[in-house]
Amino acid sequence: MKKNFRSVSMLTCTALLAGALTGCGGAREATSATSDAAELTSPSPSIVGHSYETEAACEAVCEAPEAAPADGMANSVTSWFASGSSKTADQAAYCYDDSQWVIPEVNSESYEKPEENGFYLSKSQPLSTFAADVDTASYANIRRMIENGYGPEEIAYEAVRPEEFLNYFSYDLKNPRKGEKFGVTTELSGCPWNDDHDLLFVGVKAEDVMHGEIPDSNLVFLIDVSGSMASQNKLPLLQDAFTDLVDNLPGEGTVSIVTYSSYEEVVLDGEYMSHKRAIKKAINSLSAGGCTNGERGMEMAYEVAMDHFIEGGNNRVIMATDGDLNVGISDPDELEKFIEKKKESGIFLSVLGFGDGNYKDDRLERLADCGNGNYSYIDSKTEAHKVLVDEMSSTLVTVAKDVKFQVEFNPATVNAYRLIGYENRQMDAVDFNDDTKDGGEIGSGHTVVALYEIIPADSKAAIDLKYQSVDKNNSSDEFATIKIRYKEPDEDESKLLTFVADESDYNVRPSENLAFAELVSEFAMLIGDSDYAGTITYKDILAGYRKLDNTDDYKDEFYNLVRMVEKRS
């Protein structure tokens, strides 16, 4: 049975208390919009707390001019929360201190993940189609949980996206051939958790046209300064991250800053990128307080970005938030519709997630996936430097948009296959050639890795078909054909590249690329409660890592994370 300690499903009750009002900030001054608290039929605006159902109350708290809570308010509010079957008096606990009502923080992190990919028979369904995904937020977020002491049973399986684990790390991949946008590396070897299966590694590397630089840029920093961002691992860390980015930006282009809380504000409008002191001063002047009207903040950020639009340049909104939107649009489906309209502007999006406790991963992932964007989670200054400085050109400069992959398997050599991860990026086969269907965005020098578990046609685990027999005359030694369809950043018509994986790609002993990818996938499957984890153990992952020859600091950190989880399991 799937564990769900911190998942959306267990938050049905706690979300009533822990959701939308978080944006008001745990320590904001409480106010009263009514003189008679005893007649409350819904939470009063004079309560600072957490509830998905009290957005209007939150707005009033943030905007009312003074605090005057009544002594009897505690009982009134507790009674209201306890009045429904999904509201308990314990959840409504709070205290009155220094003229402010504070409801304690309740973990209201939210995640969403479709059902795990299963096996498909190559004969009946030979095509595997999915949108590119270079996001890494899931791995960094899970790292934060482990470093904060979580055991494997405390990690929400919905928070684990294997493709974002794989794509967090660097691999030794083929560069694009001259005149091509992508280079493709393919490899096959045995599957370590199932002796009857094989693994197919597909690594794609985009051309690095920037070589660490970025072109003339129109950057808009969209910063959440609501009350929920007051924690040390939110706004203060965010300020350090953006200051580091500004110090390393080239001197061409402009930087604007838009903030949002109870209201949206243009803090900096088209400042020259070379005026670093002025930009950093504006960043460091920010403070947290108020509700979270992300909808209006996004509207204004895109308006500012259009005002300073650079034809042929790098136009991008960089959104930094904990995702806890409680005024305006907050539902992930509505956010998806909203941001899909914005992507047509030619402005790209980077989403940076911060913090914990009320973190809304489901909303931020939707925004990035549907808004021509990428998504990272920032849990430390080191991670901020990695994403915004070390990987600046790949994070901030898109070299291909609407990137889609389609892998066609040969039933003569592959009986069945399963794509590990990418559940929320799956596409219908017919969407691959449809240029109106959105794919993913890939930055300069970015890499994308996909791993397939396959059942070879000659495996004892292969499924025989009585009526759909494989063509015996097919003597090809090809395992699969990999197709990549993409558009140039400023074009609407796609281009196609084709690559083949055949018997020459098979290695009895996997390369360092595949060997490490196997370990990362095993870890994701274990903590993600995969139905296909087979015989994997944490000890196996640790032992496998010690056999690698080529490692780096990030891979060593991965090893230490596995060690911590193994000790707690």
C-alpha cells in the first residue's frame, strides 16, 4: 500500500486549517472586521491562521488597519473549526500574544503525481511519446526532507519524480553533430533489479551556444513577499540567491522586479543590468507580509516583461515563491489555463521554489510545465548558485521549445517496455507531429536523460501473443528508433531529428553513465514506493556507487543521502 503521510490525500483535513491563510504570515498583526466575534459563522478576519476556505478572511486580515481581538474569540473560533466533520479543535489551536492571534503551522505541503508507468507490449503499442523535462525540483526537495530528518516512510511518494532525479546530475553525453540541435547517446545493458530484463539509456544533450554566457536579456524577477515567505529558508534565502545571480549577470539588458502579496508592486522597472548595486539594493529592501495574490503578480510581471521585450533576445520571468497562492487563482487546473495563455507572448518562465511546511509543489510544477518554463527547488545557497550561476545559460536561455520525444520499439527485439518516470509528461502518439501540442523547453547545453526498463523478445519473461505474432522475417538488430521534434525559440514550425539504438549499443558491463543512472532510478523507485522496485535495497545502491570510477560532489552527496535513508529504514 502506498505511503501517504505527507501527501495531498492526508491533507484533506489539515488543509482546512493550513492552506490559504499561510500567506498572511504567522506573525502578522491580527485585526478585527467585526465587533461581535461571538456571532461568527465563518473564521473572522481578525484571526491569523491557515485555511483553504478563508481567502476573503485572509485578505481582510492583511488590509484591516488595527488589531482588537476579543477575549472570547478563542472559544468562538475553536468552536467554528470543530463544527465540521473534517475540522477538529486540535487543528484550530492558537494563541493570543502581543496583540496578535497566531495559529501554529501545520504541514500543508501538496503534491500530485499520476499513476506510475507500467509495461506496454511493443507489438500492440510500439510508440512511447513524452514531452522533454529538464526540471530538477523533486530531487532537491527530497534532499531537503532527508537532511531535515525524514525517514523513507515520511516522504510523500507523490513528491518523487524519477526523471527529475535523473536530470539533476551531469552525464558524459555526445555533443550535437554540426548543424544539429541535439546529440543523442544510447546504451543497453542488463537490469540490476530484474535479471530477465534490460535497461535502455537515452541521453540527449542540447547545443551549448552560450558557453556559460547569456545574450541581451530582459529579466523580470517576480518575487513572493507575502507573510508566509518570512522564514529564513524563504525570502532571506531568496534574496541571497538573486544577489548572487545579479553579481554574475553580464552587463547587457535590463532587470525588473515585481513583488506580490496583498497587492502587486513594480519595485524596479527596466533597470540596466550593469547597475548591479541598484538592483541588489532593491532586492535587499524587500520584506515579507500580507496575503498571496499570485495571479495579479504574474499578470503584472508579464506586462513589465512585454514593456521591455527584446526582439531576438532572452525574455524571461523568474518567479520565486513557496507556491502558497491564497488570493486569486490557486487551483492547479485554473493556474494551468492561466499560464498557457501567457506562454504565447514569447516570454519564457523559470520557477524557483522555496521553503517547507506550506510548500505547494503541485502548483509550481504546473506553472513551469505549461508556461514555457523550467522548475527548480532552492534549499540552500549552494543549490541557488548551482541553478542560477553555474548553470546560468541552461537555466535562463532557451535554445529549443516544444521539445518532444518519441521512441518506437522493435517487437522483434523488444517484447515490452516501461518508461521510468515522466508520468506527467506523457503524450498521445498523434501529438508528436502536431505542432499545436506543447512540449518542453531545453536550455543551452542542457541534458535530458530517459531510462526504459525493457523485456527482451528472447527473455523467459516475454509475453507470447497468439493472434498478434511478431514478423519472423524481421531480422533487424535495432532495439528502438528515437525521434526528437522541436522548434526554434522564435519559430512555430517544428524540426525532426532521428537516431537509432541497435545491438552495437549493448554493453555487458554498463558504462558510468548507465551505472549511475541505474542507482538514481533505484533510489527514486524505493522512496517512491514503486510497484516495479524488484529486489532493490538501499545497501545495493551504496555498494553499486562504490564501484563507480567517476564521481563528483553532487554524486557524493547522493551517496550520503542514500546512507541517511538506509540508516532510518
